[in-house]
Amino acid sequence: MKRTVLFVLLSTASILGMLWFSSFGTISYSLGEIFEILIGNSSGTASSIYLNLRLPRLLVAFLIGSGLAVGGNGLQLTLKNPLADPYIIGISAGASFGAVLSLFLREVSRLDLNMNTLAFAFALFSSFLTYTISRRGGRIPITTLVLSGVIVSFLFNAAVTFLVVFAWRNVITLHFWSLGSLSGATWNDVFKLTPVIFAQYGIFAVIHRKMVIMAAGEEHAITVGVRPELLKFLVFFTVSIVSAVAVSTAGLIGFVGLVIPHMIRLAFGADSKLNLPATALLGGLFLVICDAFARTLFQPTELPIGAVTALVGAPVFIFLLRSKEVAKDG
């Protein structure tokens, strides 16, 4: 009953929080004005700005936050590793390289390859590269996974820097890919992200019980009929797609998939039926809040949203890395 009440409160807070934080910006709106705009009773420049700029940015932030949080939760359960998330284990860095490579090929050789496809290919490659490097005797020690992810991230980030400098001679362009931004979000991005994020949620909802079983150990999972390697591949594959689309839309945004799953497990537990929807809601709300700070804190200058998420995520990461559970398992 307590968990149900908490989930209702979280759902309400997510809806009201999204509306409230969308009221801040260069042009401010009251909640009443926002409701009038959403139901179609308002017109004019302010209404057009909200519907065509503020609202799609709000929805993109929520979708990416939800996708990264749910993906991080899936990786942590499947790998039995509290430090796993798309950013830490190099998936996002691989996706970033694929996205920049598509721009590089378009600039240098006029070869027009789909950005999302290349981003996905390298996200998948980087995830399995990290997994292969860190695997030791059938186990993936936490410290080894983190170090492997750091190595893979450095490798792809260096490759991104090389491509940017070689093709455009302008390192400033790298800023978008290294720290993330939602400033260019459009309705097309909303339509692109929505089916991918919902597909990941649907897949994880079906296999969530198996992921929880995996968190208890691969040996136990095998005895109850779970196929660990197949499950890992499905999780890596799904998270790679989400990371690729997120990175091609907003650049690198880290730590969402690390912080949110831990907060939800503390409140709801890992095996609760409310775990997955709560993770999606809180992840979306978290990134909406971070984006609100990013675009309003130093107006008219806009902070990279990845810098805001890192300010929250880095201390949590340090705490988790030094915790007794991690120290024992690593």
C-alpha cells in the first residue's frame, strides 16, 4: 500500500513538475497560461513559442531521461553490477562516435549514411567490447567493468575529437557531443524517440522478472530456465538502440542511468511491479529538472545539460564506488 501511494505521488509530481519547470525560461508562463495553451484556448507569439520550442524540448528531455534510466536499471540487474549504465560502460561514447562519423563522412566524402544507424552500430560494438574486456572467468567484477568502460570511452572520445578537428577544424563543435544539449529539440525528435523508448519499456516489462533473477546470480538463473547470455544480448541490444537515438538527438548525457535506478530500488525494491514505471517516471522528471536548470541558471547563456547531470551523478558514483557492497564485489 505504501508503495502504491508513493507511486501515485511520483506520477502526480512528474506531471505537475513537467508543467511547472516548463514555465521557466526567457519567456515565463504561469501554470494557468500553460493549461490554456495546451487545451487550445490561447494563441499568439507566446503560445507558438511554447508549443513549437518549449513543449517539444520538455518531451524530449522526459523521453531521453526515461530511456536512459530504464536502460541503466536493466544493465545493473542483468550484470549484477550497481555501477552499470550506458554512459559508464562506454555505450554512449560509442554512439557519439557513430553519430559524428556520419557527419564526418557527409562532410568529407559526401557519403550520406544514416546517423542513427551508425550510432547504434558503434553503441552495440562498444557495449560488447566493454563486456568482453571486463569478463573474468564467467564473472564481471565491478572495478574491472568500470575501468573497461573508462578505457572504451576514452578510445571513442579521442576518435571523436580527431574527426571533429580533421573535418571541421573547430573543436567547439565537439562541445555538443561531449556534454549534451537539448537546445535544438523539435517535434521530429519527439516522434523519433517515442517508439524507441516505448519499445524498450515494453521489452523490459516482459523480461523484468528474468532480469531480477539474473541479479541473484547466473547459476541460479540457469537452474530456473533463464538463458543468461541471450538475456544479456537482448538488454545490450535494446539499450544500445536507445543510447544511439538519445546521443544523436542530444549528445552525451551521463549518470541518469546510474542514479535513478538506485533511488527507485531504495523506495520500491528491485522485484516490485512498480519498479519499472517508477524508474521511467523519475528518470524523465530528473532530466526535465536538469534541463530547466541548464537553460535558466545563467540566462542568456545555456549550460550543457550533461554538466548538470554530472554534478548530481558524480558524487553518487563516488559513494557507490566506495560502498561496502561494491568494494566487496569488486
